[in-house]
Amino acid sequence: MNRQMLSSVIIAALLMAVCAELNVNGAEQNKADGFRVLVRKRERKLYLYEISGGRERLRKTYRIVPGSNPIGHKKRQGDGATPEGDYYITHHNPKSNYYLSLGLSYPNIADADEGLKNGLITKAQHQTIVSAIRNNAKPPQNTALGGDIFIHGGGTKSDWTLGCIALENEDIKELFDLLPVKTKVRIEP
């Protein structure tokens, strides 16, 4: 192989390595881009954060109402409480009874641990919940812990939901169109 050909091969290999590095870093960067939701029940606010280029900024704040039992963490089916902790969006529901809704990954692992400790769920149910959460899937919705917790429309006049987070219809429309499945949602007291 002559010198010119060797130089061309070396340059091509270097270019491929640089391109591969850019693609890997670009893919990692894009993975971090997206949104994050923070709900503060006492404040009756939902904060939407946009993440871009590794930086996070508050994009918008929405008025919300929590469940009919607004203080404390959801412990069981029918208690009217809104869960507290770290969740993610499991699915979009365009046929919601409350205009539009975003399903949340309740119960999470901490909820399942507490439910098992208090005898509300079996070991098998606990394992199924843990497996679903570890796989970023929708956990079982039919245990004594309750389920079908959503961010949905229907209005913010009073604490009226059965444990969900309600917004005005135009606000849930914005979030429904914007937020992908697996968007992280943190709910605080």
C-alpha cells in the first residue's frame, strides 16, 4: 500500500471514529432531553419542566386539585388520597371520562413494599408490581392498594377526584399532546 492510500485509510478511520463518537454523545444527549413533572398537592400546582441539553427549566405551572382526601399518601383502594412519590406516565387515554388523561405508574415499589408489610397485597402481587416498575410498564391496577391514578381534566373547582390529579380541560390537552409515555412525575405533599 502506498503512502497516499495509507493516509486515506487512516483519515477515513479517524472520521468514522469521530462520527461514531458524535452519534453516541448525541444519542445520550437526546436521551436526557424531554420533560419532568412535579406536583405539589398543598400548593395545588403542577410544574412542567423541560429538559434540553442537560439543562432543566420551568416551562409552565398549572393549577390542580388532588383527591377528595388531599392530605397524606394513598394507602389503599377507595381512600380518596392522591399518591406521593416518584411515578411515570404509563399511557395516554383519549377516551377518559374526564376529557383526556395520562395514566400514572401507581403503585410504585415503595407503595408495594408498604402494602406487603401491612398485609394489603400478597408476595406474588408485590413481585408483579416490582417487575412492572423495573420494566417501566404499567403496574397491576386491581390490588387492594388501588390503581387507575391519572392526571386528567374535569376542572379545579374543588378536591373532587378519587385520588387523581385534575386540571382544567385546556391544561390537560396541552400536557396530553406534549408528554410522552415514561415521562417522570413526582408527587409531593
